[in-house]
Amino acid sequence: MAHQQTELELQAAQMIPTADEVAGIFAVQTHDHKKSDAQYAHVMDNLGFGIDFTDYMAHATWTEPEGWHNKVIEPYGPLSLDPGSSVLHYGQEVFEGLKAYRHADGSIWTFRPSYNAVRLNYSSGRLAIPELPVDDFLASIVDLIRMDQRWVPEGEGTSLYLRPFIIASESFLGVRAASRYEYVVIASPSGPYFAHGFQPIDVWVDQKYHRAGPGGMGDAKTGGNYAASLLPKIEAHHHGFDEVMFLDAQTNSNVDELGGMNVFIVMADGSVKTPKLTGNILPGGTRSSIIQFLEDERIAVEEATINIDWLVDGLRSGEVKEVFACGTAAVVTAIGRIAGENFDITIPTGDMTRHVYDELTSIQLGKAEDRFGWLYKISE
Ligand code: COI
């Protein structure tokens, strides 16, 4: 059955203002403590992922009754936070990840920022955090990038990774939703998420730990889900694996996601499957884009329950040809080995994984037609 647009996709597809229309909502506080030319050159010549940050950050505060106010682009630097701030104790926070790309003509673009804006609000709803107007989200991105333009790298696999987040900043130790929040966007000039670039990763299928359970927060982008994935990841690293594949908590037998990435499998007949959104899986923007452009190319995509035994059997029989992971940070990554308690299978990288990577990055970098209207121009 063809993909049914999700509520997030429908909301994200609504008309949004242009960058010029929202520019200036965040007032700029210029400063003289920018990174030196030598520091700048060092960072841009040695791009890692999420290691170095730019000269500015966006910041706004929410209180009752003012709502979101004090919207500024301020010098990048430490936040002043009371040690009693409830985020430090109960983890009331949400975040997003999106990228700005420099096209060949020097112009700067982001990709589906409205999806991130509406997903941030979805996550906030689950964490009892007040919504941020979509225009404020867009303005924070536009105003920040326009001040930090020099940090948008050019070249294959590079981007300015943007990390919007909201934290509960009220100093109060009772367990209830806070009455004060900080919205912050930081930006990090980045190369590939995996230091080894477009190399297949080895994945451990974990049947001991889960990242989320029914009725939990698995489909919200909140730090707690990522914290839950860290110990399993350390244990997997000890056994020589790069990432962990989590199974559903209810049956311990169906593929959920990798913790920071969604999963796709490619069948021998050329069709594609991905775990359906059960409420425990992050509704990834990259996942959504891949489903839409593959269907547009007349490739059948099924959002399905993917039983791990069925997947293992399919890989052994050749019915399943490729497995790949995707996310904003990592883009598209082939899974080259998948192992669990009683199986260990090597998977050759196939054409579909490469095709999906090429198609997605070509749209993002302005090399292919933007046939879905996903690109959002920040500056010439
Ligand atoms: C992203 O892909 O942007 C993510 O948020 C995954 C990870 C870096 C947390």
C-alpha cells in the first residue's frame, strides 16, 4: 500500500514564510570574540562531526505569561543555568537536527526545516514543553545561519549541522512540568557523521536492552531515548560493532531502529521495506524523504513489521539483499554486518543503498531537481 502521509508530514507540507519574511525576529547581538582566522581555518580544514561550534547561537526564553520572548542571536558560549534547573534532574528536554548546505553557486540552503519545526512541537507535546511557533523556529535558523555564514562548508559530505533544543530551566525539584524554558540553536560545521565516510557499519541486534516501550517517548526526539542507548552501544563496541539495532520492547522480536537512525531493507525484487511507525520509533525526516522519493520513482516501499528472524532468514536465503540506516546526521549508511545472539551475517553493499544516498544528497546539494519543494533558501 502506498505511503499514507503522517500528521507530521501533512503539517510540514503547509506553506511557510520565506527566509526574508522571518529574518530579524531574532535580534542580533554582534560581538568581537569570534574565532580567529587561524582557528577558523583549522576547524574548516579538519571537519569532524559535532566537535566545533560557530561564533553565534540563537536563544529565546519561555515564561508564563510572556510566552517565548527575548529572542536573540548572541555570542556562542556557556549557558548560565541554576543547578536546580529541572532539566538537570528530570531530563525535560527536546531537540532537533538539521543541516545547512552550501550549493555550488555559494548560496546556502536547508532541507525541510518545517518538518523539524513540527516534529519539535510534537516532541515538546510529549514532554509537556510549550510549543514554539513555526515562524520562530524558522527565524532562529535563518538569523543564526546568516550571522554564521562563513561556517557553512562546501564540498561533498559537508554541512553546517544545526542543533535546536529546548530545556526546562526553572529551578525547582518537585516533579512537574517547569514554568520556564530556554530554546537554543547551536551550529557545528561538520563532515561525515562516521569518520570512515560511506563505509558499511557493523550492527549488533540487542535483545537485552530496549530504547523505548509502548506508551513511552520513543517517537519523541528527547535526550532520554539517546541516554538509554548508550550502555547498549558501549557493550556493542566492546564486541566490535559500530551501532545497535533495537527491537520492540513488547515482543523483543521486531526491528525498531538504531537509536540515532531508522532502518531500511531492500528485497531481491527491488522493493523496499522499513519498520512502520509504532509510536516507539522516531519518525525520521530522512526516512520520510526516502519513502517519498522512492515511491515517486515507482519503487514499492512497504512500512511493515519486520521480524528479526524473518530478516535473518531473508538475508540467508538471498530474499533480502541490502540493509541500510538513515538519519539527518549520518545521511545513508550501508549495514555491512548484522549479528545477534545466534546469527552473524555479512551483507554486501548494493546499488539501492548507493542510489538512495546519491538521490538524497543530490537534492540537498542542489544537483538534482527539488521536485518535492524540500529546499529552503537561507541566503544568496
Ligand atoms: C540526527 O540525525 O540529526 C540525529 O539527531 C541523530 C544523532 C546525531 C542524535
